[in-house]
Amino acid sequence: MAALSTDLDALLRLAAARGASDVHLKVPSAPLVRVDGRLERVDGFARLAPVDTEAALAHMLAAMPHSAKHQEFDRRGEVDFAYAHPGLGRFRVNAFRQRGSVSVVLRLVRFGVPTIEDLGLPPELADLAGAGDGLVLVCGPAGSGVTSTLAALVDRINDGPPRSVITVEDPIEILHSDRECAINQREVGLDTGSFGEALARVLRHDPDVVMVGELADAETVQIALNAADHGVLVLAAMPTGDARETVERLVSVFPLHRQGQARTVLASCLRAIVCQRLVPREDGPGRRPVVEVLRGGPQARRAILNPEDAALLAELATVAA
């Protein structure tokens, strides 16, 4: 049986070779990987002891350029960061304490930027990347490919015309290089204190496009809506399942006396709500995206402004793949 403290790289290579999306390290279990949505044990590795998961976390944090993430884990008992492995790609890492030991979950993000075509997304999503302003929400539960879809939209924007793009992510998973656009990527916890702090000043960075990895509270939603309503294209993620839930969740972050105003601004600036999930492929192993798109327009505006018409949102959304 291999010891994780000396064979973390071997485990990650094995996971990549099996096409795993995630690797789970937990005491006192042997390592687990998620393949095509199913959690599987990894043969050849012993059950993990506290020293194993602690050593794995220390190994990855040691690769960070400074100690901010290490300090965050010590202070809060959990941390998110990105870990790069030569030859395999980048991993989004979440480490947390449970029952006195460290657990770690790594999500594999392969090197390179995925395209709309690579991901099997409907071609009409490329039109959203060409919008000059407004709000595009990309939605889905954890593990549904939302981060990759946002990255693919930024990649399409990067084909031109030249624009200034600011991303706020936690952590940065996919790295973009400037082509036609100037892309600045900010990581929460390293480059900025929080999504709210980054967005509070984002309009001072002269952006044409802002990509937000998470809309989680009234502050970030308000700033995103304000930017989208004032000439910026805002791409943002929400962990919702369909267009109706997305609208209601977004509006509900505001106190009751501000929800009417939130509906008005959302109705005027919404370009699209893209909801996706991954389903097993019918032609072989793996999964493919099923995507539902609600386009902004007169009918969508009416349904957003009038809560009693919310059911219309489901009727207006179209399955695009």
C-alpha cells in the first residue's frame, strides 16, 4: 500500500488518467475519486491518517508564492486555493477541518482554456460573449461545469474586439493569456479580501467586461446589477437550477423594501440566464452538458417585474443542448 505523504503526485496522476473530476482525501478513508459523477475508492493506497492529509495540504500550500492561504486556514479552519501540477494541470483545492483532522478535496482543471466547442456547449452561447453590456448569469449546482462555461465565454471574448476584462474568482482555476483583450484576474484571499471588496472598486479599473465567480449576497448582486446597467458586460455564476429559481434567489438577497427596485434593474439589464447540468453520454463513457437558456426580452422583463408571472420564465427558457 502506498503512503499518501510520499505519493500525492502519483495519486493525482492516477486520478487524471482515470478521467476523474475530483479527488477526496479524508481520515480514515483511502483516497476517493469522482469519475463520471460517481465516487470510487482508489486501489493501492492505504487508509489515510491525520499525518497524511496534513502533509498533503502542507505540500500544496508550500507551492504558494506567499503564506496568506496558510494563515487563512490556521485562522478559519478552511481555505480555497489553486494548486498547479506540472504535466497534469491546475487543481482547485478546498481544505477544511473535520473531527480534529484535515480533509482535502481537489478538482482537476486541465491546462489550457476550454472553448465553447470543447465543452459541447450550444453555439448560441457565443452570441452572449459578443454582447456589449448587460448581465449574463451562468447557473448550475456544484460540479455542473459552470466555471468552465464562464472561462469559455471569456475565451471567446478574448478573440476580439479589444476590451478590458476583470475577473474576480475564488480561487483562480483557469488562466487566461491576453490575445485581443487585456485580462486581469483577481483571486479572493490573495489579490482582494472578498468578492464585495473587489466589486466595490471594479468600475475604477475601467472594465468593459467583469466576470464574477459567485454572486452570494446583496452587496455583490447590487454592484453587479449596477455595472450591467451602466454599460459593462457582467458574467456571473449562481448555484441555481433553472431560470425561475435564479431570478427569485437573486431578488431574495435584498430586503423586502428593495426587491421591487432589484426586479426593475434586473429586468432592464438581463441578457440571458444559462442553466446547465451534466448528464451521462449516450454514445460512450463521460458526461455532456444539457443547457437551458432564457433570453432577456419583453416577455422575460414582464415575468421578472411581476412575481405572479414567474411561471412564464420556465416557458420562455429553451433547451439548447
